[in-house]
Amino acid sequence: MPENKRSIIVLISGNGTNLQALIDNCKSGKIPGKITHVISSSAKAYGLERASKADIPTTVHRLYTYYKGIPREDKKNRAKARAKFDKDLSTLILNKLGKPDLIVCAGWMLILSSEFLKPMEAADVPIINLHPALPGAFEGTHAIERSWDAGQKGIVNKGGCMIHYVIEQVDRGKPLIVKEIPVIKGETVDDFEARIHAQEHVAIVEGTVEVLEGLNAQEK
Ligand code: GAR
């Protein structure tokens, strides 16, 4: 491994097919970087196995642990626990694992608040996220189902995915890579989802390459 490879920390919550695309393209040399750690918000995420198979160390950082014993109605203490979860995530990355060149959210299903974003900004660590919808459309959860539904109802004529910089407004940061797919009338949601995922696996690699090459260019 050449010394000059950029370090990447990947945040996941589930299957990890996008993590796999990153692993494969780091290995092939297309991405000028190395995944130094994978953090999962779920202990059951299959992406953890993908990381282990590629000899990448992993950490599980679960929100459930922070909410344990706090009733749903106790909004004040839930909010405090949520903030501590994000703060501890930033401490884990910056103080324990070591500051990476880039953080990639590849199917990370939790909103990252200022408790996490501010320390990362202060440390000058860029964060990018994959979202399965086009800029300005279907922010938040279940974006694939919602955009498929809108397509089938004739409200939109395309769907897609994007890689964008992460800011506090959910899925609203500056887009880096946008991939569009046309709506196909009568298509099942599963087939639509498969077409989105195929685009995601390309987009996440392109977005990661773009950020890392940008960092390399800045240093020249
Ligand atoms: C992807 O479809 C990604 O766009 C989505 O989670 C999936 C993760 O798949 N992310 C979001 O919806 C974030 N708002 P993977 O675990 O197989 O990479």
C-alpha cells in the first residue's frame, strides 16, 4: 500500500452494497484512498461482514444504547441522548480512530446533527452522503418508495440518486454527483430500486474519487 493513499471512514447501517463498491474500487486503485475503518449504527448490518472480509476494522455505534431506559415521552432526555450519540461519534472518529481525510455515509440511516458536524468542520474533514433521490426531491427516509410512487402517478418523470456534501439540513448539501433514471410506467418498486442501486454503486465511487482528487490537487 503506497503511503500517499487518503484515509476514508465509511458510515453504514445495513447491507453495505455501497460499502462493497468502495472496497472493490479502493482495491483496484480507482479510488486513491484506503478505508481505514467502518462504523455501523447497527450490530446486525451485513456491511460489517463485508468490512471484516476485506480486513477493515469496524465499530458498532448504536443509538439504542443511548436511548436505553429513557421513555419515548421523555423528549428532553431523548434529545440529550441523541446529542451525546452524535458527540461521541465525532470523538470516536477524531480522537480514537484518528482524523480521516474523508467520511463517506454509505447507507447511514441516521441524521447527523451539529454535535457531529461542527467538530468535523473544525477539523476540516469533508463528509459526503449517498441519497437515493435527486437534489431537492424526496429528502429523508423511504425516498426510493416515494419517488417510485410519484413516478407511477405521473407527478415526476425521473428518479435517481446523488452524492452530496453533508450539512445540517437533511439531504440538502451541495450535490457532487447526480445520476438520473427515467420513470418506466408499470415498473415494480423492486425493479425501480434495482436500477437506483446500480447507479448508486457508480455514483459513490465517482463522488469519493472527486473529493480525494480535489484534496490531492489542493496540496500540489
Ligand atoms: C442506499 O439505497 C442508500 O441510498 C440509502 O440506503 C441504501 C443503502 O444500501 N440511503 C439513504 O436512504 C440515506 N438517506 P447499502 O447498505 O446496500 O449500501
